[in-house]
Amino acid sequence: MAPPCCNGALAAWPQARPPVSALPSLLCWPCLQQPYTEPLAALRRFTVDSSWNWLRPGGSCVRIDPEDSASNMDRPRLARPGEFAEAMRFTDMVFRPGQNGRLIVQRQYPHAYRDTPEYERRLLLVRDEGQVVGCLAIHPMTIRVEEARLTTGGIGIVGTHPRRRGEGIMSAMLDDAIRRMERSGFALSVLGGDRQRYGWFGWEDGGAKNAFELTTRLLGAPSPSEAALQLQRFSSTTSEALCRRLRRLTSSRPYWVERSLVDVAPLFDRRDRETWVCEAGGRLAYVTCGGPDRQPRPYQRIDEIGGDGELALGMVRNLMRRYRLDRLTATTGPNPDEVSLVQPFSSNWRRTPDCMIKIIDLATLVEQLRAVLLRRARRARVGGTFQLEMTDSKQLALLKLGRGPRHRLAMPDRSFVHLFFGMLPLAESLAATASPSSAAASFRPAVGGRAALRKLADILPLPFYIPPLNHI
């Protein structure tokens, strides 16, 4: 027997935006998805009855205490001067509970969290009665996809006070962040996290990364010259001239993140990783290694390799002998120079989605990708005009690929992430739509869209990759 509830009544509310004051004391999940005139975060406290989990896929019914619905909770706002250290202490409490030390997250991600006015204003805070109860960061990034440069908002440290979870604070922060990114002209947003949690807000798995298992059996022992290589640890004292040279080593990779010169030192000088640099015979290379549980050692993985390939492999052989390692997991993107370097010496490999992606502005994304898509379309002899419609956010964009018929493609927002940046070939995703399962239904296009997808399958999806050092 169903518990007393609104029973989905608000899902068919006659007004498009019912006021919070009209809510009953118990809401089912479909009702919580409706747009309200006030954010649900304005309600002071929620309680959850876990015995009613079946009412909400992956969650629970939410009971609202009507006598405690008034709140002095602030709306999300940018951090003000002097609030950076407090925000970092809050982040440590949320993400590193029980660990000793101060500003742990900041030291683990020094390229993203810096105590300067510019970086301080990347933080969104929510306060209630003077106390920080929520924090989120928006980091501007430029992501390279062949000749395209995609303006992107990277989301990090999405944290709610442990005693205030379930009150909608995270929802309020993400909704506010999405609006800010829209106003700032971002085409995309990226983050790492739970697919179900962030899927409600339009983020979806996308991009691709490879994990190659390097073994000494396939790599072999270092040669005498490789064993004699002089490896130098990157540190805060590394010269600006060397930083400039290291930056150039990855400047031609087609799937990468644009790095400024001031980013190089904090990217390579990390608490949880160690970067080794080597110059030999006029060649330059580097290898970045890391260990378990956000510790640099013992080395378990290679997060980035750059520079002369032969020298870089010699460095890997040298390090594996020095630290008595028989295997390392090397993470790479879909860049040909990375894959061709490590795949021949790998016992096995796997490919997984790289991150979660949300399309913030479809028209901006199409414009920024226009040159890439036109070049691919000419090569594949694909033409026509495609009217793209994201049905959740009601966004429209025209993709013009030259002469040909006009097509209409209307799909949910997350399906467009699969279209542009999905890990699987588009033909596989399209074939899945023939299944009656609910999992495939989310990618099923509107009438006439299958023909558009079949044509676009010759040029999409595009590779997309954010190297681990740039994670936030």
C-alpha cells in the first residue's frame, strides 16, 4: 500500500511553477523535479523515510517539516575577499574527514585552488546563519578538440555540510552554477562524480581515456645508457625557461587542455604526484607518476608522458628498475602519440569514459566545432542542414554542412553528449534505440531523427579528453 503522499499530483500541476507554500508535507520524486518559484534549498530541513525507497529510483521520498520551512539560508554567491581559507577548511571537512593537516585539498590541487582574488571568485558559497553549509568551484578551461577550442566550466569540490545533506543545497548550487556558466558564454561544463546524481542536472558520461598496463616483461630492462640517465625531480625551484619548454611538448596534441605558462609549475609540483624530467642528447622528456590513496609513492601509475618518446620510455625503464616495479598503469587520451608510445609494451588495456559533460549552450558548441565538423563532413561526403533540438533545456541550433536535405534531430540533453562526445561509436548507440528497453529510450530521437543520426554517424562523436593533471 502506498504511503500518504502527493502521489504525483504536482507533476501535473495546473500552473507551470507552483509556489513552495503549496507543497504538501510529503513529496514523491516526480514532484520534486518540478520547477518551483523558490528553490527547494529555501526549505530549512528535510527528513528521509528509507522504508519508502521504492517511490524514487535510487532514492527516497522526502518529508518536509512545514513548521520549519522559513530559512535565513543565503542564496549561492561568489566568495568574498578573505573567505578562501574558510572555504578550503570546509572542503577538507567534507572531502577529507579525519585526515590530519590543513588545506589538504588545496595542496593536492594547487593549480585550481589558489589564495588570490581571481581564484577566490571561482568559489560559490552557501551560508546559513553565518556558517558555510555548501561550496562549489567553477574553473574556466579551454579544451582542445582538433582545431576547435571549447570554452568549458570545470566543476569541482561540490560539497554540502554532512549534517545538512538532503536539504537541496547541492541542487541550489548546481542550478546557480549552470546559470552563471550560461551567462559567461561557456559551451560545456565538465566534472567527475556519480552519474545518477549529476545526471539529474544534465551531465552525462563522455570523452574517452585509456589505461595501459605496462610490464617489465614487455618493456624490458633499461639499457646501459638508459640506466645512466640523469633524471631530475620537478620542483618549485624549476626554472621558468624549463617550464616553457615542458609546456610546448604537449602543445600539438589534438585532444588536450590549453595550459598557460603560470599553470605549469602547480600542475607538475604536486603533493600526490612526482614528475621526473630528463634532457639527453638534445632531447627532452618528462614522466609524471603517482601512488595509491593520493600519495606519490609507491608508484602505481603514470598520469602523463611528454616529449621525446624514446627518451620517455628509457625514463620509465629506469624508474621501474630504481623502485623495483614490475608493472605500472599508464593513463592516456586518444592522442596518437600517447597511444603509439605505450600500447606496444602493454599486457592489456581498457577504454572508459573520461568525465561527465554537460552542454551549457548548444549554439555556442556548434559554432566552436564548426570548422572541425565541416572538415569531417567534406571528407565523409556528408551534407545537409541539421536542426538540433535539446528537449530538456529547449535549446536549438543549426548545423550547416553544405548542400543536402534538411533534417530535424530532437533528443534529451544528455543524448546530445553521446552524439558529440560519446565513447561508443554512434552506430552502436543508434542500434540500441531499436530495443524497447528504457535504457535505450533516453537516446531515441524524435520522428525523422534516425536518418539524421545515420548521417552524423560518419563524423561524430568526437574524441574528448582532460589529462589527469588538469582534474579539479
